[in-house]
Amino acid sequence: MAYDENLAQKIRERLADLSEIEEKEMFGGIVFMLHDKMCVGVLKDQLLCRIDPDLYEDALEQNGCHPMDASGKSMRGWLLIEESGISRAADFEHWIQLALDFNERAKKSVRKKKSANQKSK
């Protein structure tokens, strides 16, 4: 199973009225980009949210929420929420809205330029 398509569809429906939404498959899942910035996504069967790092510690106390680990290191502001934490519509909306609110202030990732050697491969 790559990722939960039902959860991805639920996110699509929630974000349908927003402009500048782009879907990208990455990390073995799918992410939804808003204004060219990662906002929310699905990894396996969990909701991925990028929230304000200042809210991170409190968010981790909520049901079904845990840090996203990249290479064994937690990424402050990046959360994974299990199904138990988004089973109610209000909970799902809470996490999506936190991600949307932060997206306004979030910085875009800096893309690394490929060197001449990498381009020719």
C-alpha cells in the first residue's frame, strides 16, 4: 500500500475551492502543495500536516498525533496524525486548518540547483 487513497480524496475535496493547489507524489505518499509550499499530505494511512512550529509541542499532546521523522530526526512543525486523531470531521478540519493557516507564513523550500555533472546524467 503506497498511501490511503480515501484519505487523499478527503483532502482533495476539502481543498477543492482553493486555487494554486498542486498534488505531488513523494516520500511514498502524496503531498498537497499550496502556493508552491508543502501543506498537507498522506503517508501510508496517516495525515501529514505542516503547522506553525510554535504550536508543535502542544499539537503532539493531541490524540493520534506524533512527529514526522526524517532519517531518525524529528522535524519541528511536521506532524503525522493517525486515523484515531482525524476520525471525527471536526478533528480532520482542525488539522487541515492549522496547516492552511501556517501555509500563509511558511517559507518555500529552497531547491538545490543541479551541477553540470548532474544535468548530464
